[in-house]
Amino acid sequence: MKESIAILCAGGPAPGINTVVGSVTKVFLNAGYTVIGIHEGYKTIFTDTPNTEILDFTFADSIYSRGGSALKMSRYKPKDEEFKTDFFVNNNIKLLVTIGGDDTASTANRLSKFLANNKLKVANIHVPKTIDNDLPLPEGIPTFGYHSAKEEGVRIGTTIYEDARTSGNWFVVSAMGREAGHLAFGIGTACHFPMIVIPEMFHLTKITFDKITRLVISSMIKRKLLGIEYGVAIISEGVFHFMSDEEIEGTGINFTYDEHGHPELGNVSKAHIFNLLVQRKLKKLDLTVRSRPNEIGYELRCIRPIAYDLSYATMLGTGTYKLFKEGKTGCMIIQNHKGDVEPLYLKDVEDERGKVRPRLVNIDSERVRLIFDNNLHYITKNDYKAARKYVDDPDEYDFKKILEW
């Protein structure tokens, strides 16, 4: 039987997925392999009826510059006991290319060990994908999809900021990010938003809605002192990852609940929650500041990739063949600072449970501190006297006191 490779995509969409799929398909077809696309991620490949299709040049050439994913995606995470070798044996698979984030990589890591234990020589190369930029690549190396998503986020963000200036309002914006704040920080920095809130800021203190609310109001008061009656605060949804159910339910928002009794955050706008809490606090303080919520999320995931990600994802897709021919397996393919592709072994970035560790924003780095120390607007000790015009206890709105910096 002709030797084959298989490609699957899992998790959520990111600009550049089709570029990777198209590039992998082209380079392996050129090398004489059959290329099998797996639909729905890991959901069906261990069943008797895997959802697959044979990929050809026409398919690859028609999708490489498109957004979204031509291979249907799924967040399904199979348990170890579901693993089977049938699909790999029946199709003479020599390489499984997985495209996804940390969950997809962690599953690929488990599957790679399973196949090896069953004496099946199937290489696995993972292509790290996420708009959240939170996979543990070397410092300064992004995940593909991040820059395209940030570009669209900045396009939206600058429009929101212009609306704020035009109408004399504030906007409270929420950005995707799971447990990391890369996207919110990147958009907020590029848009010159006066307040950016990411979970990594709270490395010295517990994250609470009260602290987040006071940070936003700190910026509103500071801008008033500067004679600026408008602004935008962007908050990473990653802050929810570090909150208890009790903290979340304490907002008074009417949530639906999953089968485990946890609030289903995906059914509500995070921006609505943040803005509602800010407005409640403003009314208690008898401060009149109009603000509106705006969610920046799903509209970033399936846009057409920008030139950066088109080139980057092409290199990663084509580079899988290079690593495969070198005998590399159980690894992520990355592009180093010189622009060359190389392996990053999953065993080197997994925790004690075999899960790939997330990469958080390096809050102590110079590039991050420059923004927090110089580009944001917030209350400091020097503002206490003037700020008493608006609040009785300005120290409660001191940015660095709130964060215990």
C-alpha cells in the first residue's frame, strides 16, 4: 500500500490553518505520499468510520490563503482507553500532522506514546496554532494566527477608540485569551488604550472583580484630571480562569450552568459583565461616566491571514517534511529567530500530567513594563489631592496599590 500521511486540526480556528494544511499537502504530494485530511479533529479517527478525505493539489491550492479551516474542527479530547491503531494501520500512515493549541498538542503527545508502545512507527509533528499566543515557544516567537488576529483586533479597537473620542464616552472591551493576556495586551498597546487588564498583572495578589473594576475607574478618574472625558479599557477574558465560581456568581449575572454545576461563561458577554460592574461602582461613587461594553472575540478567528502569517504558516507546513525526513517525532515544529525550522519536543514543555504548559505574558519584561509604566493612565500617589474631587479615598484607586506592585 502507498505510504500516507494524515492531517488533523483541533481546538478553535486561527488564521493560517489552511495555509499549513495546503503547504503540508503540497510538499508531501510532491514527495509521492497520499495525504489524508481528517475532519472533526480526534473525534472519529478511533471509530470504525473515520471522517476523512483524500487531499489533492487542487484542494491545497484553493485553500492556502483562505481564513477558517477547510478541515472541520472539534474540541473533542479522547481518553487514553479510546486510542486504537486501526486507522494508522489500515491507511499505512507514516506521519500524523496535528494543528492546534495546547490541548491538541497534549493529546498528540499521549497518542504518540501510545503508538510507540504498540510498536507502530508513526511520526507525530505538531504545528502550534492559537490566536492566544500562549503555547510555550521561545520568547519572542509567536504562534501562527496571533498576528492576524491582533491586526483585526487593532482595526476594531482603533474604531472603538475613535467612537469614544467622538462621543465622549468610555468603552469597556473584553478580548479573548483563555488564561493568558497576549491578545489583550497586544491590541491595547497598539491602540494606545489608557487601561489594559491582563491576568499576569495579578502575580502578587488575588484576581477579583473588585480590583478589576477599581483599575478601570482609576483610569477614568486619571483621564478626568487630564481633562479627557473618553477612553477605552481592555480586559483579557483570561482573568476568569483564576476566579472561583463563587467570585463569578457574586456578580449577580444570570448564568446557565454546565453538567458539573459551573457557570457557562461562553453564553454571556464578558464585556457586559465588566461594564455592568464598572457602572454599578460609578453610581455608588456618584460619578457620571458613560461606558459601553464591546466584545472582541470570535470575529478574529476566521479572517484571511495577513502576509506575516501566510509566510510563517507556509514555512511551518513545508518544514514538516524536512523534520519528518530527519526522523523527528513527538515534537512541535517552530521557526527560530533566524527563520529556520526546528523541533521543540513535547516532553520538554509538558507538566507532570503530560499537559503542555501555557506561555503567559512576561510581566517583568522591559517591553511590558514600558507600556504599564508609561502608556497607561491611572491614579498614583501624586494624584491623591486632585482625585479627592471625585473619590474620598483615592488610595483605593492607586494602580500599583491595587496590584501590590
